[in-house]
Amino acid sequence: MNKMLTLVAISAISMPAIAAEPNALYGSLGGGVYRLKSDGFRDTAPSVMVLGGYKLRENVAIEAAYTRLLDATDTIELTHVKVDGNVWDLSTKVSYPMGDRFSPYGRLGWSYTDIRGVFTENSIEGTITERVNDYDDAFSWAVGTGIKLNERFVLNAELGRVLINDADFDRLSLNLNYGFGSQ
């Protein structure tokens, strides 16, 4: 317990030093859509995300994100399927600033997915419902561009893919970054 308290205290003390770099530490809120295609299931549904990042250099950053996948539905051979879930991402982002406003980038990383499915079938015996959770971790990538709105805010548009087994899982998102620290 003492080690944990010491670690928290050191982290709290060092945060102002980290944030002293101009906008090195940033946070983001956003959303978009995801497309899931697997074994006859195919649907696109909304998602919301929260992201935190730290610039190691002007064009290299590390990012951690959480995305909530909202309900996607489809019918497969008379069975109604509803899917939702969560995705946690950890990635390295490399950007290439083009002028003062635009900064195209690519991200490579690792994603952990928690996908829940509810299968409902109406039959002579009545309604049969089965629930399935699928947990997977996989390589992920994304490409996008940042548009600098002012010294603190950047609007990002991104297309990405998580390479999960036996499925296509694509994401299209739009988020607004806020840079912490002094100017």
C-alpha cells in the first residue's frame, strides 16, 4: 500500500513538469461509427470515445483510448443479432505537419476488444435468447488528419481497423483534442 501511495504522490508531483511542455499532454472526446462484418453479420453503428495522449516529440506521440460501441443489429437466418461492446487502444502516433494547420498522421498499436452479442430466435417452442461475450486483443492501425483550430484545440478525423480474428472491424471517428500546458 505504501508503494502505491508513493507512486501516486510522485505522479501527482511530476504532472506539472510534464504539462509544462506546450500542449505535450492532451485529451480528446469524440465519436463516430464502426462497422462489424463477421459470419453473415454486417452492420454499422455509432460509437463514442475518450482519448489521452502525450507528445514525445513534435510529430511522435503515445495515445490511450477507450471507445464504447453502441448497438449494432442484423438478422442472420431468422435469428436477430444485437452487438455492442468496448475497445481499449494503446498506440504510437506519427504525424507529418503540413503548414500551420494540417497534420496527417498514422497510428499503429494494440487494441483489446470486449464484444457482446445477443442472439434471439423465435421458434415453435418460443423465444430462445443466447448471450455471448468475445474478448480479443489484436494489432490495430489508423490513418487520419489533424486540423489545428487554435493553439489548444485540434480537430482529428480518422479511419482505422482492428485486426480481430474472423471479422472485419473498421472505425471512422471525429474527435476534438485539447492540449494542456503552458503556451
